[in-house]
Amino acid sequence: MHRNKIVIYILSLAFLSSCIKPFTPNIDSDAASKIVVSGKLTNKEGFQTVTISKSLPLDDLNYQALTNCSVSIWDEYGNEYKAFEFPSSVGDYTYYISPENIKVGTAYYIRIITPDGDELVSDPDIMPQVAPISIPYYKKDSSYNEVYNSYTTGLKFNVDIEGILTDSRYYLFEMDATYEHHAVYDREWYYDGSVHHIFPPDSSLFYCWTTERVPEIFTLSTKQLAENKFKNFDLHFVSFYKDYLTHGYSLLFRQIGLSREAYLYWESVRLNNNQNASLYSKQPVDTQGNIKYLTNPENEVLGFFAATAIRETRIFIEPQPTQPYPICTPMPLERAGFREIARNDYPAFLMNNPRGTYSMIMLPDPCVNCASLHGSNIKPDFWPY
């Protein structure tokens, strides 16, 4: 049987001396080929998606979608809602359940049949009731960076929870952050074997917007509290040394009510993700999901299919006095002049000068193209500035 090998170096400490000893465990390659199910049923109106893929060996970074599955969502009354895979998005299975069929207190589960005929079914998960949405707030704060052994300033986000007795006491918080970022120069002069002038200067790639999921996992349980309330719950931190806050920042905040089983799953994922990779880190927590093989019970499925109640709100933060690290580094052309520009750098943009012509300074793509690293020059409909 083929096995992947991982070399882990264990630091052995001795009096006045130390050494590094290699440890090479054998990991069965079959363990790196499990089915992964990602998705949840929510009470939001509209189409919803479940993604099915295969886990990969540690040395393989390619995403492997599991296509051509038969996927259905079922409720406790025997109603089936078929999910369909579109050719443009393999591995994503989209379904629609009308709002009148998504009810608090009703149990839902997923059923999957793979192209090989294997049948997978989740445990039923009951749709909870979620507390009214709370609006996140923020303040200037500092955060310790272990990598650089220093503190950085920025904005710290928090939220208060105000639930009642019949609301779920188990919460998951998700956030999508959108921010505006700029190039440094317009596109005016460029070289591609000869010099060209764009007039008026092209500013179409000067303004961009990026939307990203805040990567941290935030879970909260009020089960052990006298009331279903919590003040000043910590969310994420945004540094002034990045460009997120320079030209405006928007946060789409989702407050998600979970069942106890779904909460325990996400809490274990959070604990594993937050472990520090050191000699004295805690052992990983078992992230047992609720999806099982019916045809091959000995096989493991990764993921949890939950019925969740969601409330969401969007907030905006005005531009802040940031000091982001520069991503634009103009490159002076030395004695060889244009011969220093490789053909694969064409068109190579050049810096303008006060005399109305160009300087012998090349502008790398991030200097003149705000979308060169990430984002889009299409302004979101909700952007207020």
C-alpha cells in the first residue's frame, strides 16, 4: 500500500546541549481521500449550496471536486428537495426550499449517493430559533503578533448578544469583509518594444474592491449562563498596517443559531484551528461530523450538515489613518535602459515626470493595477463612498 511520509523534527533538550532528531511516521494514503461535505441549510430565502469534494494528501494542493453525485435535502415529514450540479460549478450542488417549508423545530438531513453507488446520510438536525441580530461595534486597540514579537494597532470588533429563553443558546458568527484599495499611479506611459503614451491617462484600474471571508471561527454558548445574553464578545482585529481600513471598510455580519450538536462540531473545529504549532500545543480535538456511510460504515466522512437560523446586518467604517506596508516598488532602469525590460513584462509601464514625459523608472503591476494581487475594479452595489 502506498504511504505518504512526513518528516517531523522533534527537539530534544539536554543539559548544555541540544539536537534535532527526525521522526518519520507512515500515513496511509487512503486517509487522505475522504469525502468532505461543506454546507448548511439556512432560513434565508433563495438558493442554497452544498459542496462535496475529496480530501487530499498533504503534498497535493489541487482541489478535487466530487462530481456527478445525487444529492437531496429531506425533512422529518418525508419531503425531498433535490440539489442540482451545474456544469459551470462542479462539486457544488444547489437546491431551493421555499420559506414556508423551513420551520423552527423541524429536523432536516442530507442524503448523498456518489457515482460509485455509495450512500451517505447525515443525522437529522433541528432548525433552532436565533436571537435578534446585534450590531457589531469597534474601538481602537492593539494586538500582539507572535511572529514579529510586537504589538500592532488597529480596530477591534465586538458584539453583544440579547437572546430570550426560546432562542438557541449556541452561536456561530461569520463575517464577510469588503474594502476599497487603490493603485498608486494611472496608466500613462508604457514600453513594449517602443514607447507609447495614453492620453488622457487610464485610471480604470486605479480603484478596486475586495471581499473576503474573515478566516477566524467564532463560537459562543450561553448554555451555562443564567440568561441568554453576553456582553462584549470578541470578534476579529484589523491592523492599521494593512490597507483594509485606508479607504473604507464594510462588514457583513451573520449571527447563526445552532443546535447543540452543530455547536460542538464547530467548537472543535475552532479549537483545532487556533492551536499554536509548538512542542507544547494541545492534542487536536476530534472533529467528528454527523454524516455517515450507509454502504461502508467503516469509512469516515468529513463535515457537518446543520439546519441553521441566520440573521445578518451590514456595517460600514469610514476611512482610517492607516500606515499600510507598500506594495508598489518602482524600479529604476539602469545603464542598459529599456534592454533591462524582459518581453514577458510587456507592456511595462513607466513613471510620469513633471515635464510631461516619462522617466526611466518601471512601474510593476501593483503600482498601476489595483486588481493585480486581488479584488475587482467593479464597485459593489452596497458601497456607500
